[in-house]
Amino acid sequence: MDCARGNNIEYVMTINHLFLAFMAVVGAAVGIILVVKPETRDFRVSPYFWVLLAMVLFELLAFARGRGAPGTVVTMDVRVSGFLMAIVLMVVIPIVSGSSAGLF
């Protein structure tokens, strides 16, 4: 069944999809902040922990909203994928932009 034949297919965005989109936005935002304000690397809390904090906040909100029911929390493989995606974006954006500040 497809839309070409006139059948409507409903696409549902799961919590896993929302999490991956959220982590892409967080990783890009942190990368852009590191380009615009390189001195933020020297804050007491490292940018890597900003990503972890965003993950924790998303997880807490998702758990509280769905009360931990199956399908309302992010799966472990998606957590790892989202974290890696955010870190890669956080590192690649300053490199691609030509930022002179060191990464670590």
C-alpha cells in the first residue's frame, strides 16, 4: 500500500525518532556555540557534559510523561546512537568552520 495508489499511510514519530532529532539539534547547537564563543570550552562544565545533561533532561521528561510505560522511553541503542551523533556534530562543526580553538 502506498500513497501513489491513493491510500493514506500514517507515519508516526516515535519517542526514539524524537530523541534522535533532539540530539541532532543539541549537537549542532553546542558545535555552533563552540564556534561563536570559543571561550566556552573553558567553563567549569565541559561541553561534553552539556550533551549528557540534555540527554538526561529529555529522558526525565519522557519518563515522567509516559510514567515509564513500554514505548514511552528511549531504547538503549538509540541512546548510544543519539549521544554519538551529538558528539560527532559537536566536534565536526568547529572543524568544518575552521575554528582555531583546540577541541580538547
